[in-house]
Amino acid sequence: MLFGFTFYQIAAYFLIYSCLGWCVEVAYAAVTRGKLVNRGFLNGPVCPIYGFGMLALLFALTPLLDNNLLLFVGGVIIPSAIELAGGWLLYELYHTRWWDYTDRPFNIGGFICLEFSLYWGLGSVFIMKLVHPTIAALVGMAPVTAGWVVMGLLYLVYAADVVATSITAAGLADELDTLEKIADGIHDVSDAMTGLIGSTAMDADQKLDESRLQLKLAGAELRSAGEKLSSREVRRAARAKADEAMEAARRASETARLNAAEAAKATRLAAAGTMERATDRAAELLRLEKLRAELEARADEIQAQMQRGAFFGAGRLVNAFPRMRHGRRHLPLDDLRRHHDPKNGPKDGDKPQP
């Protein structure tokens, strides 16, 4: 016995309420998003956080069933605490906020907010008063031996699902880390190119225009080559290319600053010397543009990998948690998806929108 419940009851209630919680999430997504989505973190029709939450409510609030006010207050505090702990733990494991309430008032870290905490309170009163008595009666009617056999099989599937989903979530987090690094690399390269373009001669610009077709062809070749690589190899290559781009951007920015200082001090430059500098800057600009094209190709590869597995892979997690935020800047998923494109991505300093 534990808090007045047998281990058989605890095991049964955890499975039942994990499944009922999944049903609630699917129904909520159907109403708010207009489509059926597997909203669970796991692949199967279960949400463990609801199972843990309901057990905590049963342990703590069963003695308070006759006091609706205390039942409501406990229903606000206990599920909110579990949701906060669960969100924080998942963030520590995967650097990802799988749900986010930062756009709602009175939130704590984006993991919980007052609005949904009040919903938990109302829902807890409803479940404890009306739903759980029926569930308890049904569990009590089932033969214990048969119940243990069925639950044993279900828990084996549950455990396998936890392992498989953990591996998938770790891979998705690595892909999002790579996308964030690519976005940083493209941002640095774009800034460096801006500094160089201001002092590049028209002849150099013409040379760049003639080379851009080759860059597009090279990007297409990179995408084709990426299809033959494993997910891990693609991420490794993308991170290495981002490192190369950021280092090149740093050197180019230093060169641009030196050129600007030199131009400010100089009173006159020889025509030949000016052309030589313009040609050097054009070559550096072309190299940076090539690096940006390669990074964009790598970003497209990563995004293609993220869409794989509509029912059991990373694509399912992306579809299940469209409001997830990732990384040290807590960028929303939509921003990470388009952040590699300077034309569409948020500018430096913009507040990410949920």
C-alpha cells in the first residue's frame, strides 16, 4: 500500500490517466488547430505527465474530497508544479522547450502560466469528483491476475516507446542545435559581406555577378550529395562548415575595418593599388558568398531530415509541438526553420515571436 492505494491500483491508474491525458491533448489540438495531431511526447497514445499528475492528485487530495476549495487549490498547485518540473527537465535534457507560455501573462519561465494553472484546478475538481469514482470502480471489477498480465505487456511497450522517443528527441535536439549554429554562421557572414561590399569596386561586383550561377550549381550539388549521407554525417559536416564560415567572417570583418581605417588616413591611392585592393576584396566577398550558399544548402538538408517520420520520427515531434523553442536564445521553431534565410529570418535583436 502507498498513500492508501495498492500497487495494482497505482499501476492501473497511471496507464489509464496517461491515455486519458493524451486524449485531452489530441482533442485540444483538434479544436485549436483544426486537425488531429498526436500531441504526446511519446509515440503511443499516452502522456506520462498526466499519469504522474493524477497519481499526485490522488495521493494528496483524496482526504480533501469534501472540501471543494482545497480541492481546487491543490488542483492548481500540484499539476502546475509537475508541469514546471517536467518542462524544466526536458529542457535540461534536450535544450528544448516543448511547450511555451511566454506569450501569456503570469507565466514562470514559459513552462507554466496562471491561465492553464486555473484550468488544471477546475479539471482536478471535475476528475476527482466525477471521473475517478467511475475509473476506480472499473479497475476494481477487473480480475487482478489478468490485469497484471495486460499491464505488464503494456508497460513493456511503454518502456520501449520511452527509449525510442528519447533517441529521436536527442537527434532532433542535435539537428536544432546545428540549425542554430548555421543561422549564427550566416548572420556573421552576411555582416562581413556588408562591410566588404561598401568598399568593393564596380568591376568586382561584375565579377561576383558572373560567379553567382556557379554558386547556385554548387549548392544543388551539395544538396544531392547530402542525400547520400547519414543524419549524423550531415550534422557534422554542417557544424564544420558553420565554424569555417564564422572564422572567415571574422577575418573578413577585420580586413574591412583595416581597409576603412587605411582609407580614412590615406590622402591618395594609386590607381593600380586601388584596383588591386578591390580585386582582393571581391575574391573575399565571393568566398563569403560561397560559404553562405553552402550553409543554406546544409540548412535545407537538416530541415529535410527534421520532416522525416510523420508518425514515429522527428517529423512527428515537430508536428506535435509547433510552439517549441530551442537553444540558448529560445528561438521558436518557425524562426529556426527560416532563420538561415537573411531575407525571411528575424533580424539581430528582434524579439522572437511565439
